[in-house]
Amino acid sequence: MAAISFNNALGLHDEALQLRAKRAEVLANNLANADTPGFKSRDFNFQSALEQAVASNKVDTRHSTGLVLEQTSAGHIAGHGRMDESLLYRNPSQPSIDGNTVDSQIEQALYARNSLDYDASFEFLNSKFKGLKGAIRGD
């Protein structure tokens, strides 16, 4: 009998959940800086970040992405990439005079959508774990 692999059992939903949490941080930062002069609204391409996470088969929750920096010398300190390098600036529909590009209504809508997607991924993972628990118990 073969062992159950969490990657096979859970699919990409664990990576999606972690990326949705990171996206919530980015969107919340945008909302928090809605009145900051010169602040530029940021976001990242969720689909490409998820594809990258699935391809690397690992997302490091201690850092913004699962990007592991290559050590070319034994003396190098291990490091991880940060999501900041892959954040994109949002093109504003009506930039303000002070240079702030945050549109609060758009950011709130994106945050709400991301929250719904996070909840859906969480519920899917929860049902997967219930199924695995039932299989282990023999229910």
C-alpha cells in the first residue's frame, strides 16, 4: 500500500491559501495608505504566483514567497526572495493630485473578493482533511 502524499491529497489549495493571505496583506497595506501622499497602489498577479508556487512545490510562510536564493559560496548566508520584487503597480483610473494611486472602493472590492476566495480555499481544505481523517478511521 502506498503512502498518502499531502501534495497529491490537497492539490494546490494549500499554496493558494498561503498566497491569498499574502495578497490580503498587500491589499490591506494599500487601504491603510489610502490617504498617504505619493503612495502607489500595489498588487501581484495571483495566477502567476500560484503557478510558480505549484511549480516549485513549496511556499515559505515565513517570507513573502517561496523563492529560495541560490548560494554560490559556502560563506553566503541563506536567504529568501521577497514578494516586494514581484509586486506590480496598479494603473489608477483617476490619480489624485498628491500622487496617491489608491482607489479605496476598488481596493475594498478586491479585498472582499480575495477574502471570499480565501474562505473557499479554506473550506475546501477543511473538507479534504475531514475526508482523510475519515479514511484513516475507516468511517
